[in-house]
Amino acid sequence: MKRACVIGWPVAHSRSPFIHRYWLKLYGLDGAYELEAVRPEEIGGFLKGLGQRGYAGANVTLPHKEAALAASDRPDEAATAIGAANTLWLDANGLLHASNTDAYGFMTHLSAEAPDWNADGRPVMVLGAGGAARAILHGLLEAGATKIQLANRTEDRAEALAKAFGSRVVVVPWEDRNTALGACGLLVNATSLGMTGKPPLDLDLSALPVDATVADIVYSPLQTPLLAAAKARGNRTVDGLGMLLHQAVPGFERWFGVRPEVTPELRAHVAAHLGAS
Ligand code: NAP
């Protein structure tokens, strides 16, 4: 039996088991996907012994994504550029490979829901400068975004990202985020604001063109206050669940040897669990 897991601290909140166990059952595979709560001081040792514990690989969530990259023998281009890994797998020689599939997940869902998001080269507005924002900047730039306006409450963090990603990323002061929406074709919320238990995102959409797309990577609730406000004024919206589902695809394929599909049935299955929690 092949086994994989998600490693975090805490880890009980992870939605990954719902996705991978659904696929294991759907494709009739002899495999298991488990939860591993690993303390920060123990992550190095845990990853060294991943194969001995019987795992073919793992997903990695907070706060271990940087440690996972550091522990990897073979990080790919995305993990290196993003500076963090969320997907690990062991090869036949026992080498630990690492990837970051958040950019892939976000871009795959965005391209499906809003294929023309960059057709006219208008600026993209990204809110947030945490780990997820880093992945999104990487994905957008790789996909050809010409200008990204980046706003974050803590401006230093936005400046650091702009420095890392180059001149196509321009920092906008957090106080100016409303007016800066003026010429944008895509707005992405990559902060944790709007998530269940967090304050809502304080954003006035009045200046945003009505033909712009609004994406929120927060997926709990599925319909965030930002997406509801955008929908109400006629903007096309892209929710965070698609990113969550698509980011899981490459890991499952590595561990279990089948490239799984993201289907409306999977979406409904995970959405039902989100609704229940
Ligand atoms: P993170 O590294 O902790 O970053 C959090 C971000 O939110 C920072 O930019 C932070 O700004 C900002 N923020 C937090 N509280 C704020 C407040 N009160 N006012 C203004 N800004 C605030 O988290 P992350 O890993 O990037 O994740 C961000 C969100 O994305 C989470 O909700 C997570 O669940 C979601 N996510 C979704 C997916 C998916 O597959 N859909 C994948 C990854 C993450 P400061 O820098 O000023 O603190």
C-alpha cells in the first residue's frame, strides 16, 4: 500500500485528506492519506525519516513550508522561486524532491474561470505579502502579467517581495489600495482577511472596472464578503476552492501514479465538508 500524509502544526484543520481520500476511493487505489502533527523543532528529523515511516511523500502546511524546502535534496524551480515547498516525494534512490504547487493551483483555476484575465495587459492588484501571495506573484509573472500592484498592511513585506520578483511588481501603500484599483483587470485577495474567524477585508470596489475579475484565495467561507460584493456589482469572480483542489493534483500523481481530475463532484464533496465545519 502506498501512503502519503499532510504535515503541519496544527494539522487537524487541513482539507487535504478530503481531496486525496476522495481520489483514492474514486480510482480504486490501494493507498492511504494521513495527518501528521509535527512540532516545529521536530520537522527536520521527521522529514529525514519520511521513507522509513512508510511514506512515498507528503503535503506540507504551516509552519513547515520553508523547512520542507530546506530539507529537500531536489527542489524544483517553483519551490525555489517561491522559497517554500508544499509537496514532497521520494524517488527510487531515496532523494527527497520538493515542489510548490500553490502557483500551479491558482493559475490553473484562474485560467479555467477567466481565460482572458491577461488579454489586454491591464495591471493586476494583489493584496497580501505572506506565503500565499508569494506563490501567486510567481504564478502571475510566469503566466505573463505585465504589471502587478502589490499592497500589504506591513509595507516592508511587500517591498521585500517586489525586490525578490523584479520590476514588474510595484508596491502600493495599503492606504491607497482603493484608488489603485482604477485601471486593474484582475484583483486577487491573498490576505487571510475574509476567512472565517478573521476580520473582513476592508476594500471599496467603486474604482474597479466592472469588467475586471476578482479572485479570493480564501475558501472558508466559499463565498467571501469580497466575492459577494464583487458579484453584486457585476464583476466576474473566482473563488479559493479551485486553487485548493488543483494544487493537490501533482502530489497525488507523484505518490499514487494516477493523474487525478478536478471535477464538479470533487468540488461539491469538499464544499460540503467546508460547509459542515
Ligand atoms: P500568511 O503568510 O500568514 O499571510 C497573511 C497575510 O494576510 C499577510 O499579508 C498579512 O499582512 C495579511 N493580514 C492578516 N491580517 C490582516 C489584517 N488584520 N489587516 C491587513 N492584512 C492582514 O498567510 P498565507 O499562508 O499567505 O495565507 C493567506 C490566506 O490564503 C489564508 O486565508 C489561507 O487560508 C489562504 N490560502 C488559500 C490557499 C488555497 O488553496 N485557496 C492556499 C494557501 C493559502 P501582514 O504582512 O501585514 O501581517
